[in-house]
Amino acid sequence: MLSDRQITSQIISKITSRRLLLVAAGMSLLGAAGGCRSPFGGGEAAPSPTAAAAEAGASGAEPVGSPSLWASAGGSPGAAPTTPSAVPWPAASPTASSTASVQPVQPVYKALTVAENKPVYELDPAQRVVALTIDDGPDPRYTPTVLALLQQYGIRATFFLIGENAVEHPALVRDIADRGHHIANHTWTHPDLRHLSESQVRDELERTSDLLLRTTGRLPTWFRAPGGDWSEVSLKVTADLGLRNMSWSVDPRDWARPGTSVIIDRILKDVRPGSIVLNHDGGGDRSQTVAAMKTYLPALIDSGYFFTAPPN
């Protein structure tokens, strides 16, 4: 007969293997299944061994970060895994921290086509994925807690960073990148771009992209206009700078601090397959947002959703 320790080891091994497949499925943007397009566009995705894992998740397998998985691994629901390998975290670029602030990096921008330049409001509704986007940081009061929650549930998000915040907290910017999240441009000062000249818009975006490149070793490839207020001028500048535009389809208006329960209810009510969810970790008191995430993230995971972000 097997000892209790041997039985426990076998259980953890099975759970770990299962979770590895599910994490891989979620992190691959689920675009590989059936040769379909990536949720964020950009061409056909090559077939991948993670397709089977994605199908397993869609057919009812427990999703990444499910509280029931934590429990069966020996912890309470929502508890951190007991072994480092239980929830593999996407590795950051090996140069993300080492290149930061060492020497000036000359950015090389890829001009975008008209089709690529159109704002993206949602992902493929045929895939049960959600893109979680976090705006207006980094903020030393709330960003670390948000990062801990995302790691706890094995979620990869997109952080739209404001340049004047990023320059004040470079270590926090590198921490976001080192944890595998997508770093994106949200202007330098968070202005209304509709009232700025082309040179002013270009300065807002270029300064931010250059800073993020120097800090993380990655040149941003996505942009979000403050308030979702794009203009012909800003779209021209983003096309010149190789920045694709991402909007959102689910806005709980958490920036207005309507109450934790209201934020939760709005998100759970409005999320659909392919939703892009807007949240904030900067720009004011975001304690309600953080509290809401503690409830709605596991709820969406239990409902079978995977979280995705553009590739780095």
C-alpha cells in the first residue's frame, strides 16, 4: 500500500500537470486552437500543442487559478500554492531588468496599416477569454496588491502606464514587466488628446514609450487614449509610432468609487466571451477596485473564463 506521503505527492503531481496545461492554454491567447486568429489580431496563429489544453478548459475542465484546485492541493480556497511549481508564471524577457537605465536605447517604430490602427473594443467572442486591463499606474499603494492577486490566480494582464507615474516608480514598472504582464502606453500626463496639437500628442506618446523601453527593455506596442478619447491626430501619431489602440467593452467606472459591490456587480453582469475589462490601480483611492478584484477574479475563473493579454 502507498503511504500517505506518496498519495499526497501523486495528487499534487496530477494537479500541477493539469494546471501547467491550462496556464499554457490561457497564456497562448487561445488563438492556437483550430488555427484560429489570436484574440488580439495580427494574423493566423500557428498550431500549438496547447490547443488540446484550451479545448479541455472549454469542455468543463477547471480553469487556471480555480479555488477548488487550491483546495485539492492541500490549501484553503484562494490560498497560495504550497509548491513553487503549482502555478508557473510567464517568464519576463531576460533583458527586462538588466537593460534598464544602463544606456540609452534607440527605439525602432513599426508603422501600422489603417486596419491595424483601428481601436480594438473586444476580442473574439467565440473564445471564452477576458482581457483584464489596468490603467493609470503604477501606484505604490495599490499596484503591488494587484500584482499579488494576479499572481495568486495565475492571471496575465495589460498595464496601461502613465509616464509621469512610471518615471517616479521605475522599480515598480520593472516588477510588472518581470512578472510577465504586458506593459502599454497611456500618455505622459493623462490629457484629453482631442485638444492637443500633433506635436503635443507625439510628445506625450514618445516620451512614455521611450521611458518604458529604457526601464523594461521592451518597446510598447499598445496604447490607450485617456478616457477612450481618440482623435484623428492621435490615431495618426499612434500609427507612426507603431502603437495599436486598445479600448474596452466592460467599464465598471471603478475610478468614480461607486462601492465595491457595485464594481463587482457591473463586471459580472457585463462580462461576455471576448470582453476587455477596464480597471484602475492609479489616479486616486483604488481600495474599492482592489477589494472588488478579490471577489470577481475567482468568480470569473469559476465560470470557466481564461484571462489573456497581447504577447510581449
